[in-house]
Amino acid sequence: MSPALKEFEAQALKFPSKDRALLASHLLSSLDNLTPDENEAIWLNESERRYKAYKTGNVRSRLASTALSDIRKKLL
């Protein structure tokens, strides 16, 4: 994350929750207009970031069956 984006995030987190929710909604809606190539590039960058975090030990791995079981328990 760039320093400018970090600063923006810090400022946005100071907004009242209603304003943060509206901002989040607008930001998410803006992603609906991505081209397939833009969408693919974003997901490629995200998958690379996650893989690097996994390989460096910054995140734990879990069995898919365990993760799905935990999700089902939370949904029910």
C-alpha cells in the first residue's frame, strides 16, 4: 500500500460509521466497471501477495475441509 493510500485509509477510518459504509459501497461499486483484463490483473496481484505471505510464514495454512467446516458452523 502506498503512503498516500495509507494516509487516506487513516483519515477514512476517522469518519462516522455511516460515512465509512457509504464510502465502502461506492468503492465496491466502482469495481463493477473493471474490464476482464483489469480484474484478472488485480486478482493475480492479490494471489501473488497471499502466496508470498504464506511462503514467508506470515499466514497459516488450513485444510480446506477444516475451513469449510468452520464457515458452515458460523452460518448455521
